[in-house]
Amino acid sequence: MSLSLALERPLLAGFAGAVAMAAAMGFGRFFFTPVLPGMMSGIPLSAADAGLIAGGNFAGYLAGALLASQAWAAGRERWLALAGLSATALLLAAMAVTTALPLFILIRFLAGLASAFAMIFTSSIVLPYAVGRSAVQSVHFGGVGAGIAFSSVVAFLIQRAAGDAAHGWRLDWIGGAVIVLMAALFVARHLPKPVHGRQAAPEPPMAWTRPLVLLTLSYGLFGFGYVVTATFLVAIVRMAAAGPAVEAGAWLVTGLAAAFALFLWQPLARRLGLGVCYLLCLLLEAGGVFASVLLPPVSGALLGGLLLGLTFMTVTAYGLQIARALAPDSPRRALALMTAAFGTGQIVGPLVAGWATEWSGSFTLASVLAASVLLISAVLMMPVVRHA
């Protein structure tokens, strides 16, 4: 291998990972957000129905994350990553062929499982190439935000082309499926083979220190608090009648901010520490959730989307890093338990938000509740900061 190829390969791996993350997460997991308003008006669906569908997707993601953490997958990472992407494309298309709520929930559950496989196994391949190269990791995880941004443009263009058709939301899902399939073909060509080290020794049981307990509770509440805006932001804009451009713009701002968030927070993390940045992100995110429903529709949606994008990937990544540092003898167990806490919050959040919206007639109550939960998450984190 030439020197230039050796230098380029890590960045190529990071870029392949970014495309996979954009497809699996930006489309497979979060495309529901810009398509949801069309489904709510065209089928129609209630906010409670939408919460059930979103909860099903996050339950599938949690199941996929727990399955992927088991030893059976060793040696099959690349095949499973590509299978997850291919399944994501098929399941996006499947959303266009039904209007039955139970089938929507089942399809989104399976899509959550597939996106978890694609994300986890792609990351397990790419991240070894990021050792000593922070840019590779940032490019890889920045793919989530890039996918969210691109999905907002795709949904907007398809909806404009479809006009006021009651079934325009079906074209959204089909268009998303085509894009994910194209991404899967690119990833299949450029994703490198896994780098396998020695078999890891079994980890001892978790030592539940007070900081680790507080961090896990905080992380679970963060899952609840962020997911309400991440699921319903475009629907909030639609209910406020701010117009299609603001609907697309709010989600585009979210994605662009998320794509660069880890780059932007990195200098502060070096200076202030991961714990302080985690805490600041929770406070900023709570402010954004409040803003999305309490400010005028245009400024509220754009500010809410911006603060969501700047913070949710950073809290996700820094929370897991802090957990590994607090449980140095059992890092894999710590990550699994943090993922379980986060996943539980993600499942409960849309359900509560949907029911609260049905009861109150607007998304204000659900968003204020989510922002309050984020503030509680920040309070729980305060004693942990000095240990992070």
C-alpha cells in the first residue's frame, strides 16, 4: 500500500461511515419527523397515533442495540452493517403501502432495529481507524446531522412536487427508500473490512458508584427530553401554520447544526471537560425545547431546531465517554446500561407527548414537560461534573 493511500484510507473509512450514518439515522430513524405532518393530515393520524409509531421505532432501536452488543455478531460486522442499510431501504418503502396503525408500528419497530444494526456495526468498523485521528470520528458521527439536513430538503422538494395531494407522504417514503438504497451501494463499495484485535476478557460486574447512578438517570431523562422535539418539531411548525419553507428550514437547521456539533464543542471540551459540556448542552437544549413552542412560530422553530442540533449528538457522545471513564473496569457493561436507559427514555417520550397533545390540543404542554425533564437531567448531572 502506498503512503498516500495509507493516509487516505482512514478518511475514506470515515466518509463511508458518514454516508451509512446519514442513511441509517438521518433517513432510517429521523425521516419520520418531516414526513409526519403529511401523514397526520393525509391518512389522518392523531398525535397519540404518531407517538405510538415513534415509540415503536425507538423500541426497535433499543432491541437492535441490545442484540448487537452480544458476542454472536463477532466477525459478521460488515455483512450486518450492509444488511441493516438494505433493510432500512425496504422498510422505508414499506411505509408507503399501508395506512394501518399496527402495521406502521411494526414497520417502524423493524426499521429501528435495522438502523441500530447499521449504526453500531458500521461504527465498530470505522472507529478503529479514528484512533489518533479525531477528524475521522467527527466526520463519521457528523453523518447523522448531514442525513437529517438532506432529508429535510428531500421531503420539502417531494412535497412541493406532490402539491396538496393526500398521498404525497407516500412519495416521501419511497424517495427516502431510493436514497438509502443508493447510499447502501456506496457504503458496500467503500466501507473497509473490520480490524479485529484480541478477544476481550470478560468484564467484572458493574460497580455502581453514586456518580454513575446519577449519570445513568440523567442520560435516561435526556432520552425522554430531546426526543419530543426531535419527533414533533415539523408537526409543531405545521400546527402553527408557519408554512412549508419554515417546516423544511427548521429541520434543515437541526441537521446542519448536528453535522458540525462535535467539531464545534471539541475545543470547549478540551478546556472545560466533558462533564461541563454535557451539562451546558442539556441547559441549551432545554431552552430550545421551550423556544419551539413559546416564541413566535418562525423564530421558535428555527431556534429550537438550532439548539437541538447543536446539543443532542454531543450529549449522546459525551455521556457515553463519561460512563466509560466512571466504570473503567466494565466499560462495555456501562455502555449497554446507558443505552438501555437512553432507549427507555426515547420510547416513553413520544408516547407521553402524543397523549399530552391529544389532551391539551397543542404541543405546548408536551414540550414544556420535555424541557422540564431536561432541566431535571441537568440537576442530576451537577454532582457528577467534578468526576467527569
